[in-house]
Amino acid sequence: MKNILDHATEILLLLFLIITFLQSGFDKISDWNGNVSWLKEHFSKTPLKNIVPLMVGIILVTEVVAGILCLIGIYQLLSTGNPLFAIYGAILSCVTLLMLLFGQRVAKDYEGAKTIAVYFIPSILLVFLLQP
């Protein structure tokens, strides 16, 4: 119980990232064709138009790995108080969000880019909180 109280903010932020990235990864897996089709249209007027399936695959892998690292991070924080996997998950979450932001900016989807920034704020806060 002490570790829960000592790391409540970090655990809540990790749960936020787990929900965000594992749900997004599940959505990409369950509707791969729909996601790729929509994104091909989204990037149709950009230099990225021919690599959409590759980009979706890379984002899928980073989202799922980030979510799993955050999940392991919660377990590690609760069991030992060690933040190692939590910080790995938080950093990979930030990198994933930066990749998504880059895509939104290239596609000139500024509203979408603002949404990514909203997710980036708690993610970078978590990196800050987990630093030794």
C-alpha cells in the first residue's frame, strides 16, 4: 500500500498511457485495412503517401511496446519501487507521440496536431516525475 501512495501520480499517468496506447494498438490490429485506408487519404498530398502501411506498422509496434512497458512499470513500482520500466515506457510514449505529431504536421492537420500535444503534456510530465 505504501508504494501505491508513494507513486500515485506516476501510477495514474502510467494507467493513462496504458489505456491510450494499448487501445490504439488494438484498434489498429482489429481494423488494419480501415486505418490504412483512412491514413492513405490523410497523407495523399504529402511525401509520406507511399509509405503509409509501413508508418502504421511502426506506430503500432511503438504503441504496443510503450503500453506494455508502462504496464510492467506499474508492477515494478508497486513491487519494488523501481521506476526503470516505467521511465522506459514514458520515454517511448513521448517518442511515439512525437512521431504522430510529425505526421499530423506533415499532413497539415493542425487540429490533430493540437490533440497530440494534449497527450504529450502528461507523458513528458511523467518522464520528469520518474527521473532520478
